[in-house]
Amino acid sequence: MKKKISTALTARLERLARRAAANSYSPYSRFAVGAAVLASSGKIYSGTNVENASYGLCNCAERSAVFTAASAGERKITCVVVYTPTQAVTPPCGACRQVINEFGPHARVISICDSKDRIETTLDALLPGAFGPENLA
Ligand code: THU
């Protein structure tokens, strides 16, 4: 049974995702992204996209946030918020969906932006039939 995430907690995640985008290092795409993830401990970890002159090494905001959470010892993620300072929302890219799946196969995924546009979905819906840790058992 999925635990409900309160409106206040969602608002906090949204604020932190917005704040994280301010640190975006995206001189090549000029597309800033901020992410915040809620771990089962109750702690929130944020991250931003970090690009590289070797373009293929660019890291998305969601992966920055998930890797920060995992580096702090977290192993379960219950919610991910993605913010872009745009008029339309940005869903997590395929690579990020796979990385979120590792720690949050049923996580809530919320995309927000600078308009009223908003997507609220789940990782299951974004990545059906995912390959995950259980496939290696
Ligand atoms: N980006 C993210 O940070 N998250 C996504 O889910 C989509 C794309 C970043 C990667 C790159 O720095 C820029 O946005 C343009 O693709």
C-alpha cells in the first residue's frame, strides 16, 4: 500500500527542486534542471544537471539527486520532483527513469515548471516492464 505524501512535504520538495536548478551547470544546453528526492528516512536530497565539454558526460539533475541520496546511505526513494524554469514541464529522461527504478520502482514522480503545467505520475507508469535488481537474482 502506497503511503500518502502530504501537500506540505510535496511543497517542500518542490521548493528544493527549484532552488537546486539555480546551481545548474549547463553552459552547452542552457537548459537548467533541478531535482529533489525524498528518501524513506524522510530526508530530502537535491541535485542539478552538470554538463561537460565532452557532451556525452552530461549528468541530469535527477541522477545527481539520486546519487547524492545513495551516497548518504539511502536505499529507498519514495518521491522525485523535477523542476525546469520553462513554460512546459520536463519528464525524466530514459536514463534517469532507469536510475530512479533502482531505489524507487514505485516512486511518485512530479514534474513542475514556471507555469501551472504539472505532471504527477509514478515510476511504474513511466518505465513499465523495467529491468531491475530482481532480474539479476
Ligand atoms: N536533463 C536533466 O537534467 N534531466 C532530464 O530528465 C532531461 C535532461 C538535462 C541534461 C542536459 O544537461 C540538459 O538537461 C539538456 O538535455
